[in-house]
Amino acid sequence: MPSVAPAPPSLESLTSLFPLTFPVPTPTSHPNLLSANDLHREEDLLHNPHSFRHWWTAIHTTKEALNTLQKAAPPSNLPPGAASLLGPLATPVARASLQRLTYLYEAALAQFPGSFKLWKAYLETRSWYVLGKATKPKRAGGRKKLQEMRDALDDEKAEFLTWEGGLDGTVGWQEWKALIATFERALMYLPNLPRLWLLYFNIFFHPMCPPLISHTHARRTFDRALRTLPPSLHSRIWTRYLLWAETKSGNTVVSVYRRYLSVDPSVTERYTSLLLAPTNPNPRPLEAAKLLLKLARQAARGEYVSPDGKSPYQLLGEWLDIVENFAEEVGIDAAEADRNHVKEKDKANAENPSEAAQEAVSTNGNLIRFAGPPILLSPSGAQVGSYDEDEDPTSTSKLDIENLVHKDGLDVYKDQAGRLWTGLATYWIKRAEFDRAKDTFEAGLSTVLTIRDFTQIFDAYAEFSESLISALMDSLANPDDDDDEDVNETEKELDGMMKSFEELMDRRPFLVNDVLLRRNPNDVQEWEKRIALWGEDDEKIVQTYTQALETISPRRATSNFYRLYVNFAKFYEEGGATGSAEKDLDSARKILEKATKVQFKTVEDLAEVWCEWSELELRHENYEEAIRVMQRAAVVPKNPKINYHDQSLPVQARLFKSLKLWSFYVDIEESIGTVETTKNVYDKILELRIANAQIMVNYAQFLEDNMYFEESFKVYERGVELFTFPVAFELWNIYLSKFVKRYGGTKLERARDLFEQALEKCPPKMSKPLFLMYGQLEEEYGLAKRAMSIYDRATQTVADEDKFEMFTIYIAKATANFGLPATRPIYERALEVLPNRQTAQMCLRFAGLERKMGEIDRARAIYAHASQFCDPRVDPKFWSEWNSFEIETGSEDTFREMLRIKRSVQAQFNTEASFLAAQAMAARQGTSHDAETATTETADPMAAAERDAGTSSGFVAARHTTRTSESEDAPQEVSGAQNAEEIHISDDEDM
């Protein structure tokens, strides 16, 4: 016969296996519960029923034996599907083990019903057979004590138990009920131990837990735990309770989180994310929006701190994101918003703050409140805010988004206006209120104060307009059998949208200018840009000029405020922007007349206005009127002793001391006036003591051009009396040069007096040009001896940095006038006065002089004197010149003396600083030595001096020896031409 496969077990057959532990199995009801091997254990327990150690040892011994038996037992003969439904109880051995352990634990608990250790082990064992093997994720480090609920939820979620297998809730429903009953009995004996409650809660998170247990029964169990345990342990219960609610979602998570938020609002942000989670089948955007709005307001008042570190504005931004994404569910429509605005406006008009009721004062100084609506108080007695429906998450009334954005956003976060305006406009766009969205964009563009906000709103506005135009074009491209009338209406609407979009693009420069002017209405440059934007529209230009002059506060205006008046006058003077209109000089004069009465920030601005007015008259050849305008401006008051820098006085009272005004006035007089009127203006400037050096020079030059030479010299004299050095130096320089040019030697004594007066107070650093001019005067028109005395004074008076040049000039003049012998005392005094480096240069010139005169010994002494200032490595030029001198005129002894002096000087300068200076000098001159040679020279300066002397061209042939055998006898090549008359000196003699 063919083999027949066994039929799979039915659900009834699997369900009939349970319950295994109810009623509690005993040897009477289950004969196979005990074996012959268990009799000794039973007898021991009967003799020691009150010994916990005996019971605990018996339980563990039995558990280990049963575990060994289960491992050795054959696998279940059930199909895999049926075995997975039964989980750990799929084999008969496992079911028998559960009954045996249950019998032992129940017998032990009958003796020790209050033992936590025994109950915990029993419950874990029962849970293993029903729930399966639990695995807990490993975590690094320990858990932080007293965690915030947000962190506790994250940690607890990361440590969720995972189970392998487990008894199916439908098949093993009776066993699940028995397990729940066991936990209830344990909690009846030990109700205040949170570990048992937490162990109990693990059942509700099992994926195979029956719905009757994991929903209603679980919620009631969590509530019982909160009522039973003390408040200090509630945080541990709430952590599991909230996580359980998150797994159920729907109304369960709403009701549980609302209860917890009434106690601790710190997880409100987490709750709002759950309300809007993609996995949530029933999102609640209205409740989330109200919660975030409440948090944003509390954070702005300092009553709430976000666990994520979010600022009040960030919370408001999240609220605005919800409003944009769920516009229909959260906010009201435009008509209802308008009605609310009208009601609020009427309510505000009806209230009269002057009729506010006065509160009486009690005897102890506290205010007593007799009437009015009820006021909410905190537990401490402080007054809290009144009820606000916009913050109540249980209320179903929608939000007035426009009012909230203005009140909680734009009025508070003025620096984030761009984001708030675009968010509000997006809200209206999502509600298909396109006209309201346009009005919102326009309102935003007309109120923002920064370019960043303007750019954000304008870009969103342009993108919105483009999207509308694109939609209309698509509808025209793909008609849905519409009537011709509808198509024509769509085309008209499209034309209107295109025209509006073009106008928006054309308005952008004006809108940007409006933003900058709202930020600073006193910005003159921005007003000028606005005028330039109007191009050739004369009417708009006039309106802009008028508006600018009425708006700008002169004391707060930016620079060049007067230019607005001047340009406005030129606008009328030139006949409009294009010059095609009739020129209106009278209007230009009226504008400038009005400008002269404005309280500018500085006197110079007012002076510019008067000067521009005068230039206007000059351009139209009204010369007398131009002078008359300047005469009006330059009127001196009765009390001329006014401080020009006194800001407490108006600029009109200080105008007469403006040098710019007087300079322009005197220029006009020089051009179109007479000599006398010009002199009067210059004299007036000098009387007011506002003249500068340039005014003095101009006045003197003007008099000189008109042949008033003596008067021009008097002006110079007045100038040098008024000004001190260094300004007086320039005046003296011009004055003396012009005086000498004018009179030459005819008034020599007067010229000498002038030079003496100039040199009397002249500082040394500026006296050199005056001495040279003085000496030149004496050479050309006076006595040579007197000129030499002047040069001698100059060498004593001028600054130290000019003395070398002055001595050089003095020597040249003395040579030209009295010959070479007369320069010796000059050289000698120069060597006493000049610094070391310049002394060496002067010594070379002095030695050259002595050589020309045949005084070889005197020249050699001068070289010896100068050698103490010249390091051979820094000043090789000096030593080469002395070397040449000795070759040409010296002897063997003098040359040895020169070498000795050179070695001693080099030893004297042999310091680190000197060596570095020598290296720098060599680098500047383009010569470089390797490090070994430099080290050798530093270590043995005497040998270096010998080498330098030995390589001298045309005198001593140098020989160089080294330690190497190859080059020991090889002579070193001598560079340069050989001298036929060289003197050979041996090394022994030199030693």
C-alpha cells in the first residue's frame, strides 16, 4: 500500500495541550510529575519545610537536570509550522519540565510567599517557557542617574528585549492567562517592588502577546502601577508606559502622553513628532501646532528650555513648518480671518484705558481686588496667564495663522521677517488663496528692513508668480474641451499675470531702495540713488526731492546732505533731467535760500551751499549778484569772538569763520573784483585769524603780481609771526628767496637780518636749506670770509644726519675760495664731530688731501686713526685703499705696521654681531664664502689677516698649505697680475 503522510495537527489539538500550569500541577493530579529519583528530595523538603536553602537548592538542582534532559531529548515530531506556534513548549519534555518546575516553585512559595528572590526566579522561568529566550542589547558604560525623561526614553528604547520564539497567543491563550495570573499573585504579595512591575511590563512588548492582554489590560496595569508605587518611582514606570503607548499609536499614545505632559512638559517636542510621524495612521497636525506654539511662547518668556537646545525662534519655525504642510487642517480661511480682525479692531476701539478701575490700597500696602473675571494662580500664588484656546491641544478650534504670525512672529523676531512673511504667504498658497498670498508678499516687501529678508520674500514672490504663469500656460496648452469663453478668460488672466510679473521685476530696484530707506531714512546716498532710478521723469524726481528734504533730519543725515539742495537747484537751473524744460532760476534760488537756513551738521556744508549759489550766478554771468551772495554769507557779527567748533551754536552763527567760504570769496574777488576789494577780503581773513599758510602765500603772490612788493613782504612777515615751525619754514623759504631775487645785494643788511631772524627759531633739522641760501647770498653779494663763517655755523647747528653733507659743502667752498691748506682745520673738526662710520669716510678724503699735498706721514697717521673704526670684514674698501697707499709710498716696516694694526683691529671686532654684519655685507656685495672658510676665519683671525695680506695684488705672493699630503708642496695660484717690483718677505722674518 502507498504510504500516507501524517495529517498536520489541527488548532484544536494544539490548543488542547494547554493550560499546563493551571490548576497548579501536583503529584495527585499528575502521577508522572515525580519519579523514583525525586523521593529523596521530597523527603528532605518534608523534613525541612521552612529552610529556604533546601528549597532553593532543590529548585536549582531540578532545573539543571531538566535542562540537561531537554538538550538530550529528540526534536519535536510536529511540523515546523506547528512547532513555531508552540515555541519553547513544542516538545513533551519541555512541557513536562514546565509542570515540574511550577510544582516546585508553587510549593516553595507556599512556605515563603514574601520572598522576592523566589518570586523573581519563578516569574523569569515561567516567562522563558511562554515568551521565549530574551536577549538584551549590550551598551557601553553605565546609565546616568536622574536622567531627563527624553534621555531615559532613548536609553530604554535602545535596551528593549528581543525574544527568540515564543508561545503563540492564540494557541497558548490559556497559558498566557496563567502567566498573567501568576504575575498578579506576585504583585499581591509584593506590590511596592518596581522590579516585579517592570518584569511584568515586558510581557506587553512581546510580539506574540494576545491583544486582550497587550492593549486594555496593559493600560490598566500601567495605571495600577502608578497608583501603587510611590511618586519617586513613577519615572521608571512612565518610561515603559510612554514607550508602550508609542507602539500602539492612535488614541492610546494621545491619551497617555497628554496625561504625562500635564506633569512634565519636557517631552512635548517628542510628542509632536509622534503626532506627525509618517507611520502614524491618524496624524494630528492641529494638536501638534498648538503644542509647539505654546512651547515657543513659553520659551520666549523664559519658562521653558528645549531639551534639544532649540531657541524660541526655532520652535516657532517648526510651528510654521506644520502650518505650511497642513494648511487646511490647522488654520482658518481668509473670510473668517477677516471677521476675526474686524472683531479685534472693534474690541480695541471699545476699550478705553482712561476708565480703568482703580484698586484700593489696604492697610498693609497690598492691592485688594474686588471684581473682575477669575484669575488663574500657580501653586505658589503667582498669577499665571489666562486661558488661551490657541494653546489648548484638546480644543478643535483652528488657528488664526495670520494673526499669530504677526503677534508671535513679526512683532517679536523682527530680524527674521523674511522667513515669517514667506511662511504666511505659503500658508495662503496651500489654501489656494492666491490673492491673499499676493497681498502678503506685497506687505512683506513694504515692511522688511534688511536686504536678506527682502531677497527671501522677493524670490519666493517671483517663484510663486512663475508657477501661476506656468499653470495657466499648461491649461491653455492642454484644453479639456472648455468653451471658447473660458479659454478667452484664461488668456486674459495669463496676460494680466505676465504684466504683473514684468512690473514686479521692474519694481525691484525701487523696492530695494525702499528697504534701505526704511532702515535709515536719513541716508542721503540712497535718496540720490532713488532720484537716479526715475531717469527722465521730472515729476517723480521733484516729488522725490521734496520727500527727501522733508524726511531727512539734518543732524542725523549722512555725509553731503547739502548736495540734495544743490542738485535740486541744478535740476531747475538746467531745465529738468533732460534739459528740455524751461530753466527756472527763481526756483533754484528759492531752494538755495531755503538751504541756507537748514541746521546742517557742519559749517562746511552750509558754506558749500553759499558757494554753489554764487557759482550759479557766475554761470549765468550775474557777477554782481555772485559777489552780493558772498557778501551776505560772509557778514561778520558784532561779537566775532565765537568758537568755530562750538557745537551748541547753530552753523549760521559760525559761518563767518569758515575758511572754505572766505577762500571762495577771495577767489571771486581776484577774478572779477578790484585790487582794493580783494585786499579788503584778505585783510578780513587775517583779522578773523582763520588764515592758513596757503592763504598767506596767495595774498603775497597777489600783491606781487600787482606790483605791491613791499606789501607782499609785509604779508610774509605777518605770516611768519602767526605760524610756528614747521609751517613758518615754508613761509621763510619763499620769503627769503623772493627777497633775494627782488633786491639781490642792494639791501644786503636787511637780507642778513631776515636770515638771522629765520635761523633764530628754526629747528636744527630744517636749518640746512636756510644756511645754504644764506651762504650763497654772502658768496654772491657779500664777503667770502663771512660766507665761510656761515658755513662753519651750519656745521655746528644742523642735525647730526646733515652734518657730513654740510662739512662736505663747507670743505668744497673753502677749497674754492682759499685753497687746499685752508681745509685742514675743517677736516680736523669734522673728525671730532662726526660719528664713527662717517669719520672713516672723512678720513679717507683727508688722507687723499694730504697725499695731494705730499704729506705722506700725515696721510699714514690719518689712516691709522681711521683704522679703529673700520672692521676689515665690513669695510674692505678702506683697507684696500690703505694697502694700495703702502704699496705705492710705504716701506717694509710701514707695511708690517699696517698688517699689525689690521690684525689687532680684526681681533677687536671679532664678535658674533660683527661676524653677522660681515656676512650681511658680503651678501649685499654679491660675494659669498662657504661655511668652512667662514668658520676658519672666525676661529683664527690672525691667519685670516695673513691670507688677506698674502693675496694682495702686486706685493706679496701668498702660499697656502693644508694637512693633506697631495697639496703639501703645491703652491697656491696667485690671482691677478704679478708686480715686478714686489718685496719678498719670508715667514721667519714676519714672525
